[in-house]
Amino acid sequence: MKSHVLQLAAIARKRTRLIVGLMSGTSLDGLDVALCAFTGTGSRTRVKVLRFATLPYDDHFKNEIRRVFAKKEIDFQHLAFLNVLVAERHARMANQCLADWNVPSADVDLLASHGQTVFHAPRILHGLADYPNATLQIGDGDHLARHTGILTISDFRQKHVAAGGEGAPLALYGDYFLFSKNGENRFLLNIGGIANFTYLPSDGDPEKAFATDTGPGNTLLDAFARALFGVPFDENALLAQAGRPDERLLDILKAEPFFARPFPKTTGPELFSPDWVQTAVRQLPKGNPNPYDLMATLTRLTADTIAEALHRTISNSQFPIALYLSGGGAHNPLIVKHLKEKLPGWKIKPMKALGVDGDAKEAVLFAVLANETVAGSVAEGVTLGGVPLVGMGKISFPA
């Protein structure tokens, strides 16, 4: 048996596994790096986040990704280059974090890399009857393994698609293992480029639990902050708070059929793009809203569609209902204000109340998936949220 296969078996048997989780989202703001210590698997999983950092991308790197991001027609050669370049950049960032933290790479058991989503195309978005659900993430695992010297698990979303899912959101698996609690209905809301939540029922029933996208999170806010104001995002919602929502435009945007589709569902910037907003604006009898009013309208759109999706999931219960916030949108005071107004009686708290920093959560959750792939065991036929509970991720050896 080859030494790297023996190494994999030895990692699976270890009492504690040290895993680095890497996450780069649709906001393209940077790479989240979480160093985690794991014991157990499945419902017995316990994780301690030892260190966390977000390393920002420079504008040139963001623009290189935007050349292929959420576009149907691209330069295919550039995509092939990026598959390697993203991996090399992520490897350097991971190595930098380990050096800063004085952690030798030889001490790390696994690197769990989400990669960079460049196109997401479930059937409900592409509408082509003869074609399946599809999603594409770049940042090749073999290059990561070679450049870090760490056994790498990557490309997690493909197995979810192969098992009958849409490839997103994948938070359900880690959320269910780590954060379920009998006696409390929990919603774990991540407001990234796209907003999504995991529902964890108070009785712990895996068939009731699910994760779903709700619609735009920050993707439209960021795009129009760049286009209209020349800034990367609406910091502290100052732009949106200087305007007033255009109720007519809000109604047009909320008429998008995606919002009425049943859960679970996924989406992306492929649908919720600036062109989608401009199509709605052209239906206004009075023409374009002023830039501040547009930002206020898009902020309300994010909050309203999240709140309406949550209400559709659960309206009343004998058990408490709690909402835990993570992602960049959790730092937007206007989104949070709107959510509190629309969800009276709900406990609304930051993700940190459950022991994990909200900014680190997604990187931690991909580390959970890597832990399951290497050390977990699932009985045949077990499902979670209607999708088979399968090990996800491809294994890349450094040698």
C-alpha cells in the first residue's frame, strides 16, 4: 500500500484532527482561513476554532475572476488559467496564515478548500429540460496540495449534485451536526453574496431539516455600490440610510418567480445581477430612482425576501424560534434592523452566541465536510434534508 494511502488511513483513526478550512464566496472580498481541531464525526462532532483570518483580494485578482464570474460566454483559456491561479493564490494565503500562527504545515492533517464558484446552474435557473443541475468551482485541489504540502479535500459540491441535490447550499451538513438543539427551532442565516439559511427543527428530525437560498444577500448591494459610488460595498449601510425605498420598484423585484418557488432551492448572481435590476427599473413610469433610493430599495429587498422565506418555513411553534446571523450582511445595521422589525418575538443573535465566529462559519463548515469525508461513516439510505448523506470532496495527495 502506498504511503499516502496509509497516511489517509492514519488521519481517519486519529482522536483529534487538525483541519484548515478555506472559503471564498460570491462577494469576492477575500479568502477565509480557519484552523480547526476536530474530534468525533457525525452528531458526535466537536470542533474548536483555534485561529481565523480573512485575507483580502487585491482589485486585480477580483477583476480577473469577474471576467468569468456568472457569465454564460467567457474566454475559455482564461478559465483554464484561473483554475490554477486561484489554487496557487489560495495556497500562498494558507501558507501565510500558518506561518503567522507558527503552525508547521506538517502538523496539519487536512486542507478543506471550497474553491471559487464561477458558475451555478441548477435546473430552476437554466430551465433546460435536457440538462441536469450543474455548478462549477475553480482552484484545483492537486495544485493546493502540492503548494502547501497538505493532503487536500476540495470540490465538495459535485457529489451533492450527483446525489440529487443542487450543489448548494451545503451548510446543512455541518450545521445539523454542530448546532442542532432539542427544544429550540433554529435558523442559521448566512448573508453572503446570496442569502441562505439552515433550518434545524426543535425535535432534531433530519428529514425536517433543510438548507435553502432565499435570494440576494450582498451581491446587488456590492455591485451598485461599485457602479454608482465607486466603493466596494455600502459600509454601515450609510448609502442606503441616506435614501428611501422605492415601493413600486420593490414590488416589481419581489415579483420574481424564484421567490415563490418551494424550498429547498438555490440561486446565484447569474439571476440576481445588475441587468435583472435594470430590467425592473425600466418598468417604472417615473424612470430611474436616485442612487441612494436604489440602495435603500435593494437593502429592503434582501431583508424582506429573507423574512418572508423564514415565515414560510415556520409560523408558530410551542418551542422558541431563534435566528443566528453570519456573513457580511450580518454587519449591515439596516438589514439587521429590518429583520428585527419583520420577525417580532424571534430571538435574533450573532452566530458567535453558538461558539463560532459568524465570519469564520463557512470556512469551518467546509472543514466539517472534510472531516466527514475522511473519518465519517454513514449507513446506507440515510438522508438529510431529502438528499443522501454522502461524503463530499475529492482527495488530492501532496506527493
